[in-house]
Amino acid sequence: MISPRNLITALLGIIPALTPQQTNGNSRWGILPQLLFPQFLTNNPLPFGFPWGLLTALNSNPYTSSPNTGVIRYYDFTVKRGVIAPDGYQKTVLLVNDQFPGPAIEANWGDTIQVTVNNQIAAPEEGTAIHWHGFLQTQTPWFDGVPGVQQCPIAPGNSFTYQFKAELYGTSWYHSHYSGQYTDGVLGPIIIHGPNTAHYDIDLGPVLLTDAFHKQYYDLIETVMTPLDKGGYPEPPSDNNMINGKMTFDCSTVAAGDTTPCNSDAGISKFVLTTGKTHLLRLINAGSEGLQRFSIDGHQLTIIANDFVPIKPYTTTVVTLAVGQRSDVLITANQGPPTASFWMRSNISTICSSTNQPNALAAVYYNNANTSTSPTSTAWDVPDPGTCRNDPLSLTVPQFPIAPAANPAVTHEIEVNYIINASNNFLWTLDSQSYRADYNQPVLLLAEEGNDSFIPDMNVQDFGSYPTVRVVVTNPTNHSHPMHLHGHNMFILQEGTGTWDGTIVNPQNPQRRDVQLLPANGYTVWQINADNPGVWPYHCHVVWHISAGLYMNILERPEDIKNAKRIPMIMAQTCTDWDAFSKSNYVDQIDSGL
């Protein structure tokens, strides 16, 4: 439940004292009149009336049968510093096109997306690189957007153009993969329209759930990477929680002596539902650490997709989302008259995450409600189970069935753990190694040259040319971890606490997704068809954990990488530009770099 004080400040936020420009720059997320989707799609080829033709989630394998529309969606992003107060506490941030959250990327299934990223970060200058979360990149593994892995960072004052296909459809997001930059705001939603798997009338678009930190990301990373005997702290708590970049904050709680401008009446996000209609909400945990529990008072939520995978619908009152995960949910406005209003809530689990203020509110109005008044609804009585796990795998059944190989070609066993090194730094390890990027030596470019010997810090796990790979990840620590694999949807065969007993949930059609919570004192078993040559990051999506080394590079089909010789020359140019910058400027890489 939200505390009385936080409820009071949320009520004040119905008519905010700060302008949207002051809180979120040029962003329009959470503001009425709200954005509805599709927003920007033009030039749509329409065979059989739809851009994707007769393909659906029920009749086509999404990994082999994505359409090819021939349409390119062009975007131009400028990343630079700005000063805003998303929850009323003013801070210097990093913005995409002067917006937080950043602008949406929108495309149809089968389109090509082209994004030019202009690095205008100054005072001080920093590199950057953008990762397109959840995209398979089967023909473009060099555009995955991880510095030190597929490219060198985009040097300050330089631009770089990414181009990749929308091979899957649904909801995702983009974010900086340079150190902890996205904690300061370099993130935004991605919507890929495709054939519906369940009926809805209105697409309300993205609902971004983000824990909020009042310190700048570098200061937080510095705390994480400081020796423990000198004040280092591996889990800095968030200061607030936000929905679409908005929430109020009780400025009376600011530490004594902190003279930062702060206004307790910053405002909250608002949504309008049409009475009797069914609406699609695209939930995204775009935070840094917090495990989110999302609900809307009085309304059941029907989950129809997890990450980029349409699933057989099931109904719940609370949706659990770890960092990086997405769920498409349906809500029908049938719980009151057209004048009704309700609270939308997203609460950070205080059992699973570190936070000083876990509760985010937004206002949901039916179409004839007075949007200047506060909802008075009551939260669902669904206590946090404290298990720090996703919904049971038995509930999350993909619409298109795919059976993983019963006897994979190889099984790898890896362990998540931590060490305290000789300098008294707390470091996370994956397969007994803590990771550190070499910005000037991307692993993929080395692999193309035939390099089969990497320094330990690169933490390269060579999967060779095995056609199928099973991975058993064990976690003897007391922390759960949202583990993300690039370049694939993992078959999630089993997860739990203790030790895996060899059983598989739904072996003919297990859940597939690109982020899965690894339980504390437990395990996750996942499998892939190794059909995507490249270097694919596998890492925890908690910013502090990856900064402290919880990351691995998976080298997939290295002979194919070496023999194809098809990586565009522009990737090497990122390194030429970065080398020139780093030779004349000090690059203060205090963490893993990712």
C-alpha cells in the first residue's frame, strides 16, 4: 500500500505545479490528450489488407517466416545533457531529442529500422552506444549496439547509423549500453505492430516503469565500484518510482544541506479509457534495478505477450516485471460508469530490490470522468510473495508452438557468484570471471579476424558450431538476477530454487523470452538453436550488477563469422574515431564499461 504522505503528494500531482517541459523536456508520455497508436506509420504496403500479409502468430514460425515489407523507418536521435525534474527533484540528465523518456520507435513487422545516433554529450564528453533490446539481428549482428563487443563507442561529436530488421513484433525498448548511462535517461520504447493474437479496440501504447535516482549515474557507479572499506555500496537504493517518467516526491525528505531545487507537486501520468472498450497497454520495465509489480485498481489484466513472444492469454491482478522485461496486457473499461476513475500502480518489491520510495501512481480515467480530480479507488489486496520470480512457466505458453531439441548437442553449466578482490572491491562473476570491456577492441571484430584467444576480462564463452546449446545457470547467492540474452529468444525449460532435477516445463512448447529472472539460491535452464552467428551478450540487467562484472560474451559459430567476412567497414570506423578521441582524452572507465 502507498503511504498516506505519498498519497497526499500524488493527489497534489493531479494538477501539477511544474510544466511538462520542466519535468520531462519535450516528452509527451503521460500527458493528456494521450498518444494513441499507431502514431506515425505511413507508406504501408498492404497485401491482403495488412503489411504482414497472411502471416500470424498461429500459423508461422516467427524465427523463420518474418515478412519483408521493403519499408525503411527513419529516425534521428541526438543524445545530450539537459536539466529536468521528472519527480520534482531537479537533476542533470542525458536526453534523447530533449525528451525523457525518449521518443518511440514505431514500425511494422518486417520493416527495416534505421536510426542515426548523434553523440552531443558534453561537459564532460562521453562515448555512447544504443542497444535495440530484444532484436535478433540475424543478418546484422554488428548493429546490436554494445561497445567493446560489436563496435567501439560513438565518440563525442560523432554520429553513427544503425539499420536492422523488425524480425519479431510486439513491445520493446532501446537504451544506452555504455556504462550506466541509461539510468540518467537514454532510453525509450519500441513498438512493432503485427497480427493481433487477442482482440482489443485501442492501443494506448507504452507504459514505462522506471525506478528513479536523484544522483547522476556516474556518482552511483562510483559508489558501486568503490572499495567496501572506503564506503563502497553494491546496491544503491532508488529514491522514487515512476510511470512514464512521472511521479511526485516528498521534498521534505531531502537530506539536510541538499540545496537542489525540489517541488513536491511535479505531477503524475494520466490515461483515458473508453467505457466498454478493451485497451492494450505495453508494459516495459525500463528501470535500473527495481522488480516492478504492476496493477490497476478494480481491473483484471490479461497478459497476451511476454517480451517479443505472443502467449496464450491468462488473467491476473498483478503483473511482475524484472528489469528489461515487457508484457502486453489488455484491460477492459467495464468496472464503473463513464465518469469513473482508478489508480494505476507500480510498486517496487521491497523484498527483492533496494529502494527508499517504492510506490508509483498514475491516474486512469474513463472517458467522461473529470481528469482534474483524484481517483479514490482501493488497491488489490495481493501481498508481495517475496519470491523474486516471474509467473510460473506453466502459465506462459507461446501461441506458436516450437519444441526445443530433447537432446541438445552440448550442455554448458555456469554459475553466478561474487568475489571481493584484493582491492576490497565487490565484483560479480559469471562462470568464475568478472567482465571488463575493452572499448578499443570489440570482440566481434576480433572474431572476424579469426582470433580464438581472448583475454580473461572479455569473458568469452565459445559455443563453437554446435547446432543446439543448453545452459544450466546456478545462483548460490541471495540475489535474484534478470538475465538477458542478446540475439535470441531463450527456451526457458525450467527455473526454481535449489538444484535442477532434470524436469522440463511444457517440453513441446516452453516459454520463450529474452529476459528471465534467475532465482536467488536457485537455477534457470535455457536452450537455444545456435543459428545466429555473432557475439551475443548474456548478462544481468541490473545496472549495478553488470557494472560490477556480471556479464559474459557468447561466441556463436565463430567459423561462420571468420569465413563470411561481411562486417561493414563502418564498424571499424567507430574504432578509428574512438581511438582518436581516447588518445587525446581521458576515458574514465571505472566499471565494466557496460
